[in-house]
Amino acid sequence: MTHGKFRPVRLPMYDWPEVADETRDLEAALTDEICSALAIAPSDLEPWDPEVGLYDLWNDPALLLAQTCGYPLTHKLAGKVHLLGAPNYLATGCTGAKYCSQIVVAKNGTFQSLADLKGARAVFNGPDSQSGMNAFRDTIAPTSDGCPFFASVAESGGHLASMDAVANGRTDVAAIDAVCWALAEQEKPGLANQLRVLAQTAQAPSLPFVTSTHLGTETHAEICAAVSRVLSNPQTEKSRKRLRICGFSKLSLADYQIILDMEADARARNYSVLA
């Protein structure tokens, strides 16, 4: 029996309006299964503030389960959350619990290689993004010669905004989470059809599922098992298919070391900032 107040499951990382219903359905299924496993009564669940920020959500001591990004996991959230594992996604560039970024340019543009991007305009979703910033920096670093590579680099606030900026000619190139790219092809073909993939970054573990460090080892194991059941249950297949989820893998922090290695390699090449 687990006592206290808890927060329902939140999956904010791919929560586009087009797949909001499927996201809510999967959140509810995960919440129900975890609460059943831990004997948590519905009255012990406290709803989230609709305006809660991501870092407040991830750091909440009452957190049962949420999805974050690998870069925050290895940086601002290091030691503050407990890693369970990550979903497996059905998308180009994803294998098992690994994903990558698709470097996209305008469909009718002239860029044919990474070298062609020198002096171009780049955009990224945010400085704490593995897919939009760290993997992008890691890809450009070997050809940068330790010098600014792009004519300009702007922050968009999200992958969709980055894709829109490239499609509409406000910028030239962006690195897009492979799952976001697959969702764009599926849900926003009008946008995706204005773009093309120029290159693919190195892989890293996909976006992690985390829980509160305030819960014990046994509880962490029970939550992990509950997640595995839900993400393999035929009853959630319809929602998972729309969200491109095809399984779940238990992971350790050592699996995410590649994110720190990418950062360290860029710094060793004197390319510590995407520029």
C-alpha cells in the first residue's frame, strides 16, 4: 500500500492538438494501471495545474510518471528524478529505444549536403533539447573547424515552429526529433511535404519516462512493470499506433551517457555553442 497524494501521469513531449485525444487516453491508462499496482485510491490523485511548467512538473515530489527529454535528464534533472526507461517508437531513424533527429531543409532548396549548409540560417527548438540542439551541434561540430558555421541561429520554441520557419523561408535548416517528423508526416502532411530530410543525426535513447525520487526502489519497479504492461496491452494499441509507440524498454542512466558524450565531443572541437 502506498500512502500520500500523487499526480496523474503526464506525457507532454509529443502532445500535439492532433493527437491530444490519444495522449489523454494513454495517460489515463497508465494512471489507472499504476494506481492499481500501488493501491492508490482515486481520491489520492491531485490534478495538475493546467499552466504547470515542465520543470515544475518533472520535479514534483508527487510525480508518478512523466516523460521528459534526455538533455534535461542528464543536466537540470540529474539526481532529481528517477529514470524508468523509454518508449520504443515506430519512425524512421528509431530502433528499439533509440531515436535521432532528421535535419530538414526546404523541399525545393539547393542544399544537398551538410557542407552546403555553411553560411545558412539555422533554427532550433530550445537550448535544453537533445534532438533540436545537442544532436544538431554534434552533427555540425566535425565540419565547423571550431568556428561559427551558420550565418545565424534562432530559437523557435518548438519543433513545429522550427519546421514552419523552414517551410516558409524564414530560416534554412532545423534538426527535428524523428518522432516529431513522423508525426508531421502523419498529421501535418501539408507542412511535411514542403520539407525534405537532408541528413540524420546520431542516435540516442528516446525521450525518457521518469518518476519521483521520493518513491522507494520497490515502488519504482512496480511502476516500471505497470508501464510495460500498458505499452504492450492490445487495449491501448489504437492510441499507441497514432502516437507511434510500439513498446517500452527499461533503461539506466548509463544508456544516456551518449548525450553527455556528444556535448563533450563538441566542446573538444571548440564548438560548444550551436552557431
